[in-house]
Amino acid sequence: MHPEGGPLGLVAGTGALPRRLAEACRAQGRPLFVLALKGITDPALAETVPHAWVKLGAVGAALDALRGAGVRDIMLAGPVPRPSFGTMGLDLRTLKLLADAGRGGLGDDGLLSMIVRELEREGFNVLAPEAVLGGLAAAVGPLGGVVPGPVHEADIALGMRVVRALGALDVGQACVVQGGRVLGVEAAEGTDALIERCSGLGTGPGGVLVKAAKPQQERRVDLPAIGPATVAVAARAGLAGIAVEAGASLIIDAAATREAADAAGLFVVAVPVP
């Protein structure tokens, strides 16, 4: 990722991670090229750096843009919702990928793994966000001053078993548990929508959001992530805290996340998963 090797290519989804990566590259003096996805990438991010806009279904145009910018190293960062086929502007390259995905019955991780393999076949070097933003991976233990009690620890243990089972089926990365009862599991809607959906299902405040990587996860893309926005949604829903898998989950802006959790009286803890 040195200047003579061309700029870092960032395929930018939603959320805070693409912006943080752009800020880190700027601070480190690393040239950056953003592949902006129409209707998905924040326009404010693209406007600050060299970029190209492409439709989500235009894989051929995306590869041409990356090569034209001299990109060799590439990162995929931020959630990208699956749209309907009719809105994707599919080109022939994308149709082939989707046909392969359909034959394999791929979920999100399977599809992302296939995209990574395709990028590598095209000569790109796919990197994890930690190559630029070191220290993102959650370390074992509480992040702030609030810690889970025995009831919460039991809910975390149950939630981790549930999420690992979901992950093995390539379904989701999160669930909400309260008092030994699973209030909801994540599917296509995303973590924030899961929390909001579960907010009225419990018997009172005190549920726990649990997130973990899928057992077969492609570790360079789409690792489970939380940040200050996740804490805000959890606090509005009356949750007691958030638990993530240590070493396999990302905390976006740990200092701000810690501050938000302590202010809300929520625990944020990373636990090891066998």
C-alpha cells in the first residue's frame, strides 16, 4: 500500500467504517481511490477523494474503474444491502457471478467469499480493514466501566450459541436475548432493525445484543461490527448491554463507543468463543 504501488481501493458500503478508513489514509498519507456504489455510498465520502460511481450490478465497470485508477490493494468496508435484481443495472459479468451464486445457494458470507476470490483472480490483493485501522478487533473483557452481571453472562452464553448456529447456516451474526429467552435473531434486516424489532418483546429493560462472526467467515470482509450508533440504538431499546466475539468483531471508534456506553449505563464486553 505504498504510493508506488498505486492507491488503496476502497469499495465503500454504508456505516462509519468507510469514513474512518478514509480519515486514516489521509492521516497516514496513503493515496485512496473510492469505488462508490450508487444509492449506497455516502456522497460526502466520495467527494473528498478520487472516486468513481458505479451501479451495484456493474461488476465489469467496477473492475475497469479500479484498474484505471492503478489500484492493486483493495478493501471492502461497510454493509451493502442486497437490492432487487431490477434495480441493480446488471452487466454480463454480474450475471455470471449471480448465476454461480444461485447454483451454490450462497448466503451473504458465501457471496462475499466468492467476490473476494473473483477479485483475487483479477489480480487484486484484498486486505482487511485492520491493515489501515489497527486495533479495531475487540479485545477480551469490558470496554467501559459497566460490566455484565450473572444473569447477563448467562444470556451472553446462550446468545453466542444461537449466533454460532445461525452463522453456520450463513443466516446472520446477531441475536437479542433476555432472561434466557431469545427475543430475535438477525437475518436480512441488519443489527439496528433487529434491536428495534425486539424492543417491545421483552418483559422489561435488560436484554443483551450478542454478535459473533460466522464459523466459516471470510475474515477480511463483513466481520461483525459495533460503534457509538449501535450503543445509541441499544440504549433507546432499553438493552442492558452488548456482547461481541473477541478477536473477530470490530469496534468502530472504541473511545467514542466506550463514552457512549458509560453515559447510557450499558456494558460493552468482548468474550472468547471456542
